[in-house]
Amino acid sequence: MPPFPLDTRRSPFERANAYKKSALEEWEENSQYCGQDICVALKLVEARLRDETSDDKSAPLSTVVFELRITPDLCTPEGSVHGGVVPLIFDITTSSAINAAAKPGFWDNSHSSRTLSCSYLRPVKMGETVLIESELVALGKRSALTRGVMRKKGRNGQKGEACYTCEHDKVNTGNPPKI
């Protein structure tokens, strides 16, 4: 069951984590469900909103950061992340950035991808851990633009080199525009 409409009284962190939680609940309710089990492995570590009182509008509207350990089911036989897994990860994590910024009657319902463009800079190997940072760049009545970067996690938890990037354009399908 999708988490819509979102409970906008919840914190940005809880709203960003809503999709993952709904997928897990769906598995518990329906043993035939064969959905995106990557939601189990993704761990939300940070969610923040831009300070609306600040005059600086250069910061993203919201930012979410997930952590993911690369397991064999996400990899090619050669042991690196499969190219088709990268857009799936970004689809979930960048959409969570939109959920974090939702307000009552504004992006608190379903949304769909229009375009999802990924760049593959360097491979990530099985057993490595990545940090996926997703930013909400723009949010209008009907469309949104997010960006994501997936980096190897450094030895002390710091961000490492960028491995994959994306730009994700979404359309609001849940709330009709008010005319």
C-alpha cells in the first residue's frame, strides 16, 4: 500500500523514509508481493530541508542521504553493480527527497518519473558501501527536478569519489492543480 497521502505532520526524515516502510509493510501483508527488495537494504541516514527563512536560495529544497552495502544480488557475474540497479536506487532515493519536502496538499500524494538520466563514472564492487545523496533542486505545482550522486563510503564514513550521478524529472500525479 503506497504511503499516500503522506502525513505531513511527520518530520522530513520520516516522510523521506515512508516509501521504504510502505514496501516492507506490503511484503508482510502479501506473501505474493515481489517488489523492490532493495528497500530493505537502503538505510536513510540523513534528511534535511532548506531553511525557509534564509535569504540564500542556492541550497537544495531538501537533501536526503542513504547508505547501501552492495550485495551479490545487485551485481553482475563479474562482481560490480549491475547497470540496471543504478536507476532503481536513484528512483527510490531521489523520490524520497520530494517526500521530505511535501506539505499538506502539495506533493503529499503520488508522483511518477518523466525522465531519469544516469551517468556511470566508475564501478562499485560487491561488498563496498555507498552513500547516495539526493537533492530536490526545484518543486513546482506539477513537476519536480532532483539530482543524485552515489559515492563510495570512505574508511571513516566520509564521502568518497563519485561513481554514479543522475538527474530525475518527476510529475505530480496525485493532487490536481488548483485553478
